[in-house]
Amino acid sequence: MSFRLQVLQALCDVLKGVEFTVGAQTHSLADYTDGIGHTAEKVFRGRVKYGDSDPLPMLSVLEDFKSAPVNLGSAGNTKGVLPFPLLIQGFIRDHHDHPTDPAYPFAAATIKALLAERVDQFNILGFGNGCPSVMDIQISTPVIRPPDGEISAVAFFYLNVTLTLAEDFESL
């Protein structure tokens, strides 16, 4: 299996642990059992389209369009350290009077979960410190947006996250 896919799966598992409170209601991104007894998710990879039947709140993890040239060093070397830019989007039912208010604690809880993974700098996302591994997680300031009918019918946030990977390009 691709190392990058393993990283995305591990990242999504971390995000499934996000919990936060808006008003008196506590929200969890853990998998749940839907109305017909199937296990359903609230954290998705590689999806850009969502509908009214999707659960709220939910997160989407996408690769960002940013790309950086890779410096592998001397000829014959296949290993390198490079950025893996990601975009995390969070969607939540908006507040009637102040549409973006619920997105703030949601974004904060998402950042907190990501920061917890940085605590053990030699085992980020459980990959150890060899090659391949995740060497760091960089997190941007979230951008909170109201529903606009174009991108989303509910409040949402964007969060740029860049993972620094040590990997062997022969095993991408």
C-alpha cells in the first residue's frame, strides 16, 4: 500500500477523535451506526461533493494543489524529505443569527487533535522516526466561512495542513 495513503488513513483516524461543544450540544466525529444499522463515517478522504444526506458535522481531507520540487541529493538517491500539503474542510450546521459561530469551536478542536500528534516528535501519526515517516505537522490559521450556496449550504472552515514526510520515492 502507498505510504501516502497510509498517512492519510492515520490522519483520518486521528480526526475521528475530534470532539467539541457548541452551546449545550457535544459533537463527535467518531464513526456511528446509521438508521439502517450500517457503520457510517463523518471524516472523509478525497471527496469534494456532499449533499443533504451527509452527516454534520463532518470533515474532508484533500490533497492541496501546492507542490514543491523535490531535492533527492546525489544521483542514485531515491529517499527525500518533502512537504505533503493537505486541505482539511470542516462542515457544520450554521447558527441562525450568527452563521459562523459553530465553526470556530469545530476548527479549534480539529487543530487541537492535530497538535496532539506533534507531542511525540519521533512518532507522529504512529510511523516512528525512520524512513518512511512523518517528521512534522504544520498547521495554518483556519479560515471560517458562512454558508454561501456555492461551496457549502452550511458554515464551514478551511485549514491548510502540511505534513513533512521522509519517504523513499521507489515506494510511492
